[in-house]
Amino acid sequence: MIFSGRQQYDLLERGYSRRQFARIASFFASGAVSIPLGTEYSYAQRRKDLPKDAVKLNANENPLGPCAEAIEAIHNVIKLGGHYHNELTDEFAATLAAQSGLPPDHVVPYPGSSMPLHQSVLAFCSPKRPWIHAEPGYEAAPVAAQFIGAKVIAVPLVPKIYAHDVKTMAKAAALSNAGAIYVCNPNNPTGTLTPDVDITWLADNMPKDCVMVLDEAYIHIAGAPMRVDLVKSGKNIVILRTFSKIYGMAGLRAGAAIGRPDLMYKIRGWTFGPMPITGMVGATASLKSKDVVPVRRKIIADTRRDVLAFLAQKGYTTTPSVSNNFMLDVRRPSATFAAALAREKVYIANRWPVWPTQVRVSIGTPEEMDKFKAAFVKVMKS
């Protein structure tokens, strides 16, 4: 990747040296594959020897897959795959913008939400301007920040409710001249919700030149308010959306960043290449579906309620999740437990050193969760 004159000037102004340009360029040229960036995909794919009957509860995927409307749209567009068809990307952006009550220039389409998350790190942070996030939290951005030389500040979640400690985050941002504060709501890996009033407080009280990156990957599952109102009121906020979760399109790649045009300009300057037309039409069809969100929200909630009740009955503690994942205290080293569960062909995530005895379990189908329960009982007896 060759930086424009403006990009070079911006990087130098924010504290990067020219010697770091090659490292930053590799950040994008590699597509986050050959460099050590953490994403759900990269972590889930570390095991390439999974059996065909594996129960994959390790990447917060949705085993229901695309909705019927999306499947039909994708099927119909495949024959057009010989051309880029940028108009399909424009239609997706316009549809999402209209549903959000925003002009189209407030929406930038992406193949998922990992890319705009990584680009937000580069756009707003630097060796002079740290990235602030919750702990435990989603690891992708902190790893990316460290890779490009930006300081990372971790703020523990509020005990018991496991919400973001917004007042501590705002204070840390002011003291460190932070470039961005990352809020994943509901949080990954805990599946817990930060109160709406706290999100508003943070938007109103963080430093004026700091940007809140609000990751709403799981917001549809929780049924909590989507905060496009903060964009409409002109706040320094970038909202991330993905179609990998409730919409079941993890393998098809569709997502977006939402924010003021000047903030979108800062992150989209690092974007290149057309979007996959299958992902774009699938996402548009999903947005137009009247049933997919409420129906799937109930399916996930019912399945989650059942497995959390099972674990509580067994005497084990979980986080109060409203998402498609939760943290479970297994009262032994998390890696040891995960390895034992893998021998039963059930795969979970266990990579949060700050909580060494906790694992993250994604919500699968009721049948998959029954297999998890059986494997859990067997492993706990060993």
C-alpha cells in the first residue's frame, strides 16, 4: 500500500515515524491474515483439524445461517459475479442509512466489522494517542493498536453487572490524550449490556477530540436501543455493525461503519477494493426482512435461558448475558477445561488471562447446546 501525501502528513502529525510506514502498510496489505491481529475468525481458525461433527461454540457465529430472503437474493446474484456491481453496495448503504434515519454519506459498507474496527485504530490512535477498552473485552483492536505502536489502556468492567466503567474510561482518556474509547455493547466476551444512560454520559463527557467506537455487533440480539441518535446529534462516535451475528452471515462478510461524514472520511481513506456482491445483497435482503430479527432474538434468548439455568442448577456461575455468548467460571484453568471439552468434540474460547478460570461459550442451536451440556457434565466429573 502506498500512502498519499495527506495520509503521510497525518501519520507524521500523530506521532508515527517514516520507519513505521512499512509496518502500517503491512497492516492492510496482508488483510490481517499474516500479521498477528486478533479477530473471531483468526482465533476460531487456529484449529484446522476439527471433526465434521464438531460443535463450534468458539466464535459467536450463528448456526441458523442467512435468512430465507438473503439466501434467495444471494442465489439470484451469483450469476452476476463476473462484475463488481458497485451499485449493489450503494443500495445496501442507502437501505441501512434510511432505516437509521441518516443520509447515505453517514454509512460506509465493509465486509464485516473487523476491518472498520482495525481502521478506526489507525485513524484515531497513534504513539501519542492511546486506545482505551474494557477488560475483559474483544481483543482485536488492542492487538491491532499494539501492532502499530499505539498504547493500550484497559479499564476493568464494573463488578457483578460487567458493564463498561464509562467514568473511569473518560478520566483515563483525559489523562492520556486518548484517540479513541472502544465500547462493545453488548460486550464480547461477557454478553453483558452497558446501560443506555452510561453510553450517553460517555458521549457527552469524554474529551472533545476523542472518538467513541461503539461496536453494536450484538445489539439486535439484546434488543437494546441502537445509538444512531448520537450520530444524528453530531457526537464524536463511530458505530460498527456486522451481519455475522443475528443475521447469520459470518462466512459471507457484510457490515458497516456509521458516523459523521468527517469521521467516515478518516477511516474510509484506508479502505480499498469492492465489496462482495453476495454479502451486499444478502445484507440488503436481511434489512428488509420483517421477521428475521424478532424471530431469531427469541430463539437465541430461549436457548440461552435454558443453558444458563442448567449451569446454575449445577452450581456454576455465568455472566448475566443478553447476547449469543456468555462467560462461565469453570473453577479450573480455562485452557485445561477447553482442551478437555475439545476431546468431546465441543469447542469454546478461552483466551482472557485476566479471568484465568473463565471460558466463553457461544450460543448454538438447542441440539448443539444439549451436546455442550453432556460434554460439560462428563468433563466436570473427570
